[in-house]
Amino acid sequence: MCERFIPSPVEAARTKVEHIYTGPLNSPVAEAMMKCDAKGPLMIYVTKLYSKPDCSSFDALGRVFSGTIKHGEKVKVLGEGYSIDDEEDMALKEVSTVWLYEARYRIPVNR
């Protein structure tokens, strides 16, 4: 059923990018996201934040649209109020761990 009725990530990317990306759709960033280009700029859409048990930090669950996320890499985290003109809703953070979810298990990976 999944193979037959759910489109591949590349097939579904254009619709998803048009829905969530607020920048120009003819830019190199948007084109890389629509192609799911692993060598493009890192663009991740975070869909859920899970707080740690001590409430000191969060694990972020998201979809990588382009680029490759790596352990130890510094990334810009953009909030809902971010704009190119006003970068107040932005933070620079280091990626502490990268996991792949497999059902109820998290498998640590380097990238």
C-alpha cells in the first residue's frame, strides 16, 4: 500500500516546499529542496520538539529537504517570526546527536 499510494520524497517535495517555504520558489535554495539535493544547502523542516526529561533541552524531529546534517555541525535555527530583514527569531546551535528512527528505536548515525 505504501509503495503504491504514497509518493517518494522527491515526488512529494515540490508540493511540500510550495506549502511551507516562504522564500522565492525560483531561488537556488528552493530548487535544491525540490530536488532533495544532498549536496545543496542544509534545509530541515522541524515538525516536533521533544523535551528532555530534565527540561534543559529538546530533541527535534524533522524532515531534511536538502543538504546533509552532521554530528557537531553548527546550524541556524529559524523561528516562526524569522525574516531576512529581522533575524531576531534565529539562534545558532550545535547538533549534538543525529538519529534515525526505526519504529520505537533511535539509531545513532554520524550524518
